[in-house]
Amino acid sequence: MSGLFGSGNSSWAKILGYLLSNPIVAGKPIVDWFFERADAPRLRALLATVHAQAPTESVLLNLATGSNVVAREGESIVLPVYRALLDQLGYSRNFLLAELEYALEGDGRLQAFEQKFAEATGKQWRERRYTVLAKNEASLTLHLLDPTTYPQPDSWSKAATEPVIDPAWFITRALQILSRRRPDATRLAFVIDEAGQYVARSVQRRLHFQGFAEACPRAR
């Protein structure tokens, strides 16, 4: 989607994202609010088909602003997109901590971890996971929760490493966490604003974006 600055293309893209996911707002689905102002029966029929046959979770992000923007020069477009998805589905935006949450959740121990964290620190994990001390505090909690696996308070913090995130890995993980946190949804739609500003004249960024876009339609 493209348009001149101020033409409304960004607003329309966000509206499209909301129409696809169709959340409830003020007791009524978004599409009902929208079609009170728009007479478009064909669009309504298409959206009804999407909602019935391919319920969708939309993830909106702006590559120019916000907490999920490119953190380091040269990093792939996949990384800010993954941060936005993690944030929306309730995981930490920190990739290392998100992997810990994902693993604990898969073992059925995430709630026990959060309870033990509160007992050990007097704070809530979901608030502390964005601080610089979160990694060490998580490691201490794992030691208290499972001293056999983590014999020292720093056992996990010394051994843990971030995943290598490329488009193929991202697609697999995105669908996995979607099935966990949004079991009623079968599709993900990413609405990425300011993509042109992100790419600008960088050949590397253009190739990152192209590779990511080409990988996504092949996902099942």
C-alpha cells in the first residue's frame, strides 16, 4: 500500500488490520461500527468470509516509532516484527526472556514460575521482565523452582542464549505462539507502517524485507 504523505494510506492500513481481526469495541464488533458509516456490501461479504473461514489476529507496528522499532542498525525486519508479535500476545519483548516464557509455558510451569518469582522478589514478573535485572532475577527464580536442574542462582543466566531468528524460524514460532495464546485464530496479518522510510535507500534492508515477505506466504 502506498500513497503521498498525508493521503491517509497509513490510517486505511490500520483500519484494514482491525477489520480483519474484528475485535469487540464497546460491546460491538469493529465491522459493525465500520459499516454504520460505510455502504460496501461486497466488502462486508468478503470480511464475513474471512472471519468465518480464516479468523485472523492482526499485528500493527510502525517502524518509525514505538517500542518495537529497529533497535540496532543492520538488524533484520524480522526482529521488530517479532517484538511486536510477542508484545501483543503477552510475552516479553526481550527475546531471551520470551524463550524462557515459551519453554515454561510448554512445560506447564509458567504460572508456577511467576508465583515463585513474586515470593522471591516481592514483585510481579510481568512488570520486572522489562528491567535490566530481569535476567538475573529470572535465573534466581529458576534455581528456587527447580534446584536440581539449576543448582546455582546464576545457572540459567550463564547458560541461556538468544535464538537465531530468521524468517523461517520466525514463521514457525509465530504460528506456535498464536495457537497457544489465540487458539481461535488461524491466520496472522502484519500491518507494517513506514516500511518505505525503513527501507529508504538501503539495499540490505530492502533484501531483508523482500526475503521476509517471500517467506510468509509459504507458511502453513
